[in-house]
Amino acid sequence: MAGGTRTRVAGQPGRFSAGRRAPGSGRRPGWLHAPTLTGRRMMVAAMVLFLVVVLASPFQTYLSRRASVAASERQQQQLNDQLAELRHQSELWRDPAYVARQARVRLQYIRPGDTLYTVLDAHGNPIDPPAPVAAEQVAKVGHRPSWNSVLWASVRDTDASQ
């Protein structure tokens, strides 16, 4: 071996030590040296930076499209649920008994020979009877109150203002 002296480390066969240095000799062991900036390291750093800059925009586009697809799938599921509910309501409205029951409840229609009674509470407000189970399932979208409940409400408001 050219240059330097090698000594065997005690108790460890096959391992050699580079020898001891005198304290204050100015040289540190190899593993304590600060990393030097070489051309090769600069080239690797430049390539990594270039890849980050080049791939940032496509990656952002990919993530935004994934989010858009997920939102579209959620919206599609909501629309499918809404469609199933509307189909169920459509099946209910095809039943003549259901239509007649809704006409009696919502429009206060009666059959010939029947008498319609409106029960009022102590304040003169009509008491709503408990709705049948089938009527609770139907969404009251755009449902307006009947004309007589509007009339009673206007009479109550006029009476309350005097």
C-alpha cells in the first residue's frame, strides 16, 4: 500500500485504522468534512428543480380534475336518489285512492253527501288533523295553503292589529 501507515485495530480481526493524528494537526477525519458543491451535484439539483417546475402544472391539473370527477359523481348519486324518490311519488299518484285522499286532505274536497267540519282551537285557528302516513311521504313542493286558511289568517291578522 502506497503512502500512510495502517495499524490493526485491537480485538477486531481484519479491520485497520488509518493511524492517530496529533491533536491540532488541522485535518479532520473524512466523515466530518462539509459537503462540497461539485458540478455533478449542481447538475442533479438543477434537474430536480427543472422537473419540479415542469411537473407542477400538470400535477395541479390532475388534482383539480380528480376533485371535479369526485364532485360530479356525488352530484350524479344525489340526482339518482332524487329520481328514485320522484319515481316513487309518481307510482303513488297513479293510485286513484291516493289521489282522492290527497284531494280531501290538501284541497278539502268532500264526496257528495259528506259534511266538512273544520275544528278550531281556543284562539279560532283551525286544528290540522294528523296527516295519513302516505301524505307525509309526499314532498309539499310549491304547496299553497287552501283559500279558507288564508281567509282565516287574514281575519286573525286584522283582529290582532285592532
